[in-house]
Amino acid sequence: MNVALSQELEKRLAEKVERGEIQSADGLVEQAVAFYLDYEAGAMDDEEFRETHAAINEAREQSRAGQAIPAEQVFAELRAKRV
């Protein structure tokens, strides 16, 4: 399956790949879709959703402050919490 993104999203993802914040845009999109589908299917309760959302916001702030953590590490930590 191919998914079209807006030029703005493509640009932002490409910049993150160039900076080494994520390994690939494909991997990030796959994780985001899996997160959404898990939540929609009820595999994630509201508390888990809020915790994940808070972690994402924290990561954004850290990135803005120059303290970026690779996305793969963040997703691995989030997956570990769900086990």
C-alpha cells in the first residue's frame, strides 16, 4: 500500500531523517498507524492513551530544546510499557 502525504509532512519527515531523529519516514508512519488502530480497537485504554500523548508532548519539547531522542527508542519504551 502506498500512502500520499502532504508536501509539508513529507518535508518535516525528511528533515527528521536527515537529523537522525528517525531512521525512516516509513517506520514512523507505520508506528503512528499502529498506535491509532490499537487505540481505535480498544487495545489501549484512555489512561494509556493519555500517557502516550504526554510522552509524545514531552519528546516534542525535548526536541525543541535540542535534547532529541531517536523515535525508535521512544517507541520501544512505549511498547515495553504495554507488555
